[in-house]
Amino acid sequence: MAETGNGTPDHRAPGGIHVTNTGGSVTIGDHNTVTHTVNGTQPDRDPEQEALLQAIRRLRADLGGVVPSEQTAALDAELSDAEDEIEGTGRADAGRLTRLRRALTDAGAVAGILASGVAVGQAVGTLLGG
């Protein structure tokens, strides 16, 4: 049995994976869920931003069930960025909403046939004023 360098025995199996001292969340393998808990107060969100956030989460989950393409990957990236922005600041700004609208348009039929895609499009339209 090897030692870790600080005098304690190393009980890890040879060839296994060992992750220590992470500064964030880690997941390995398929079908994992990562939960990130932030202590403190969340930024205030108006009801329209909250509706957008919930629609984004539903669409991201629904995208997991479609055949991936370059357009759906780009849409998921924009959805992820918008989700992070809303969670971090309480709102997605007009530039982010415009990029999200463009990604929805580029994903075309996939976003249009998913109820969650329609909901995101409607929420973005409401926030952009049309």
C-alpha cells in the first residue's frame, strides 16, 4: 500500500479515478446530476425573467432527447449562457436575448416543435417587446 505523501495510507485502487480539492462541481460518467449550492441571497427577478428561466430549463432538458446538430448545440450553449446570466444577475440583458432569439431561429424546426422551445421564444419576445 502506497502513502499519499503526508504519512496516511493511500487506499485507492490502481488505475482508478481520484478527484480532490475541486473548486466547483465534478461529475464523471453518463447520466449524472450535479447540484451547486450558493449561499447568500439570490438576485431579485421580475416575473417575466423568472418565466424565461423556467422555460430555458425545460427546453434544455427537452433538447437532450433530440438528435444533436450544430444548431441544437449552439442553441444549448446560448440557453446555458442565458440561464447563468439570469441566475447571476437576476436578468438577461437585451444582447443576450437577441442572441438567444437568433439561436432559436437557427435551430428552426427542432425548437419550433418543442412546446418548451415555443415558450422560450414567447418569453424572449415579451422581454424584447415584440
